Amino acid sequence: MTARNRRLLRRGAPALGVLLLALVPLTGDIYYQNMLIMTFVLAVLASGWNTMAGYTGYVSLGHSAFIGIGAYTAGVASAHWGVSPFLVAPLGGVAAALVALLLSVVTRRTRGPAFVIVTFALLELLGLTVRNWTSVTGGSKGLLMPLPTWGVDIQDWPFYYTLLGLLVLAVALAAGIARTKLGIGLVAIRDDEDKAAGIGISTPAYKSLAFMASAVLVGVAGAVYGYYVSFLDPGAMFDIVLSVEAVLAALMGGRGTVWGPVLGAFILEPLSEVTNSHLGGSDAGALRLVFFGGLLLAVTLLLPRGILPQAAEWLRRRRTRGATSPVGRRLADAELPATPVMRPRAQTEDTALLRLTGVSRRFGGLVAVDDCGFEVTRGSITALIGPNGSGKTTVFNLVDGTYPVTAGRIDFDGRRIDQLGPTRRTFAGIGRTYQLPRLFPSLTVLQNVAAACGEFRPGNLLRSAVSGAEAARATELLEFVGLGDYLTARATDLSYGQRKLVELAQVLMLEPQLILLDEPCAGINPTLIRRMAALIQALNRAGQTFLIVEHDMNFVLSLSDPVVVLSRGTVIAHGAPDDISADEQVREAYLGADFALDAATAGGTA
Ligand SMILES: Nc1ncnc2c1ncn2[C@@H]1O[C@H](COP(=O)(O)OP(=O)(O)OP(=O)(O)O)[C@@H](O)[C@H]1O
């Protein structure tokens, strides 16, 4: 299929689907009309859940709480003001979004299973509140909604078309988010939240926006749904089964995709109807829960990625069958392209860009860094070397804000930074790579680089994820590190060494003043080591400051000046490479008595 036909199909199929759905009520079949109304509610709920769990990675088991919030907000408001619930339905969306905002603030440091439990608790808490706030909500007796004001001849059409409209909006919102910088940031958070914070993604703001987006339309749909069922019962409005169905729909169709949750809802709701009509008696509720729990288990085991991603993978394999992957090609030992121009930053008078003074870090009884102090001069390539476990990576983690210091202070560019969070240190001008590269596996190489942001500009969040000057810059940086041919490759398809180069390009995207490189040569082949050395030198000639941790002594001693040596978390030597390699204490603690610098293999840099 040509790209044009694919585009046509992508736009035409949804339009045709909406048109067909719009025609259903005209057939006059009440059974299917009601089934579709419930399907729309589930699809909006599943789509909202997907924005929180599929895009952002925060799995909620209480998402149906937003249905209840919307329904009760509209029910109480319409009773109070004596107006149609349709008119106050948007208030249901506002209330749901505000609760979602509160949830994002309360759970700022809560991840994984703890977050799941919080969302379940939220659902229970709201149900309890509604049950006990009798004067406003009617308590356990429930709340009667006003009767519809239209004639029986048009049946439930107003509910049907409003919910269909909400479903279209939900899909448009999910698709819109996926295309923006916000969306790419959410996927980065899902893949590796700490790393995302380290490349300048303001995770609290992104998560708050995502949570609100995941709740707002669910709240409006809840208001319409409440009016449709005509009676608000706390048990039904804050029902865990509805949450489980939404999770199941999204997982079945494809978590993290735009259409997966909708597809899942259109499969699941008819199934639910069947179980409803066949599972009667007093145990019907429990049996349905067991049925959907079992289905959830089956989907997780048999279709872990969901129908749409699995189908897309199958198509991709078919398309690329027999083709050789460009990713396996050896990087040429070619000339480097021109060094990218870095944005000049205002500088202070201080010649030391980074200064650690009396810094210590304990992990329980273990002192990983002990009264450590050294400076990184502007424009230098400073090496930080020392035996395994001497505290080098911990120093990096203290400088970039991954860990707080136990004692001492860290100054960067003339100001104290040890109280700042990781993202603010990134904005201050510190960029960092990792011993084991940490790229976002769900993003392409270009997206990985473009996701990095050196400052927070709220206006940017709704801009296209990878476009304009930013895309051009990310491409330029990838070409500079030698990976211009791999822009659309998945980060996970690259070799280990190539990932290290992408991570360097990602850091350069931040236009940092200081780059911390954690073992840039570990596990990569000699060609890439030479390329890495050439890149570092070219960037340094253009004014870039580096602090490098590395065990390849030929590489690091030929590249750096000065060299700082750590042993047991303390600086034991500091000086020029020749002095360091001749230092008795350093030889004894790290280099070995017979150490000699091999200029011929020194990263090709000698
Ligand atoms: N999060 C942590 N919790 C507990 N102990 C830690 C933690 N991080 C580091 N350590 C300990 O701190 C000490 C220093 O570790 P660190 O990784 O900083 O050493 P390193 O010099 O980078 O070692 P290598 O050269 O092997 O990478 C080690 O004993 C390590 O086990």
C-alpha cells in the first residue's frame, strides 16, 4: 500500500465509522442503541485511562471514579439550579479534572504498585463520601436525575449523539497529545521517569496535564451517563468493575495507542452484554468480576501488547522481511562533520564551572563519597578516575541531583545547586550520560534526541513533537555523532555503542555548559572509541567543558587534563596526566606498579 493510500485509509476509515455509528439510531433498534451508548461510555473511559496509564505509565485501577464525579457533579448541580444535566455536564468534566490534578500532586512521588493502590483507594473514598454526604448526594438512597424533556419518538438519541461526540473528542484528544511535545514527554516518563527529568522534562507539570486530560472527558461522559441511567446510585457510579473493564479494553486493543482502547471497548461491551443476560441471580456481580478478571489475565498472558500493536508489528515484519538492517552497519572512520555551534551562555567570573566542597554521601552505614572536593575548570576535559566502587558514579549522581548530598556543598557556574532538583540542574547547564545508556525504548532515535529540552516553556508543550528548528537541530547533532542514517530507527534496535552516541547527541541538545560522561568507552569497539575521542576533542575545541569517568586509561589520560583520582570516596590525587600516572599512591591504589601509557592505542588521539 502506498503512503498516500495509507493516509487516506487513516483518515477515511474513522470518518466512515462515525458515519455508520451516526446512522444506527435511525434504524430504531433500541437494543443496539443502548449497547452502543454503553460502548461509547466505556470507550471514553478507556481512552482517558490510556492517557494516564498507556502514555504516562501510571496505571489506575480507579478510573471509573471520574465517571462518578461527573455524574454526581451534574446531578447535584442540575437539582440545585433546576437546569438540564446536559447544560451542567461540562462542570462534571471540570470537577473530574480538578480531582485528577489533586491526584497528580498527592502522588508526586508515588509510582508503580503504590500508585495503583492510591487510585483504588480514591475510588473507594469517593464512593464512601457520596454514601455519607446524604444532604447533598442523597447518600445510599441515591439521587434521582430529572426526566428527559424530549419526546419518546426520538428515544435516547440526545444521549447517543452526545456520547458519540464525546468519543470523537476523546480520540482527537488522544491523537493530538500523541503528536505533541507533551505526548513525547509522557512516553519518555513512561519509559524512564528519572532519565526524563534528567533531560529537562518537567515531569510534575507533564503528569498533571496528562492526568487532567485523562479525566476531563470522562467526567463529561459520566454526567451524560448519569442522566441516561436517570438514577445515581453510589455503588454503580463508583464501581470497580467499570474500571476493570476500561483497563481490559485498553490492554486488549493496545495500551499506548490512540485507537486500541476504542477497539477494546467495542469488543468488550457486547461481551459484557452477553454475560449480563446470561449470568443472573444474586452472584451475578461476583461472577462478572471473575469473568473480567480471567479475561484480563488471558489478555496479559496471550496478547501482552494488545491487538493493534501486535498487528502493526506483524505488518512491519512483513514489510521488512528480507531487508538488511542498516543498524548493523559499521560506522565509518570518516571525517567528522562540522562541530555544531553551541548557544553561548552568560558566564560568571568564576573560572571553576563546577566546585565540590567537603561533599559526602552515605548509603546506610556505607560511606560512598567522603569529604570529597575538587573543581572542574571552564573549557577543560577533567577526568575522574579510581578503582571500582571508589564513588565516581555516586559523585555524578550527586552533581546531577539524582541523590542529595549527606554533607558538603556543590556550586555550579557561581551558584549553589545541591538543593536543586535534577531538572533544574539540567536547566542550569549540566548534561549527563550513563554508564549503561538509558535511551527511551519506545521512541525513535530522532525523537530521543528531540525530547531533550534545555528549558521549560509551557507554550511548547502543544507544539508538534519533532518539527521545525528543533527537528533540524536534533538531526544536525545526530549527523555530527555519525548516526544521521538512523533517525527513524528504534533506539532499542541500535548497538550498545551507537546508543552511547545517541545519548551524547541527546545531551548536546540541552546545550549544556558541562557534560558528565560516565564511562563513554565501556563495551564499545575501537572504531567507536576513536570516534568518541574525536567528538569530545572537537566539542572541547568549540568551548565545551567535560567531566569524564572512564576506566580506559589510554583513552582518558590522553584526552584529559587535569585528572582527579578518587579512592574510597576521597580525592587522593589531582594533577596533569603525566604526574598522575607517575604518582606512587595512585599506582598503588589503582593503576598498578607496571602501568605505562600506550600512546599508540590512546583512543587514536595522541
Ligand atoms: N543507591 C545505592 N545504594 C547503596 N549503595 C550504593 C548506591 N549507589 C552506590 N552505592 C555504593 O557506593 C559505592 C560507590 O559506588 P559507585 O558506583 O559510585 O562506584 P564507582 O567508582 O562508580 O564504581 P565503578 O567504577 O565500578 O562504576 C559502592 O560501594 C556502591 O555499592
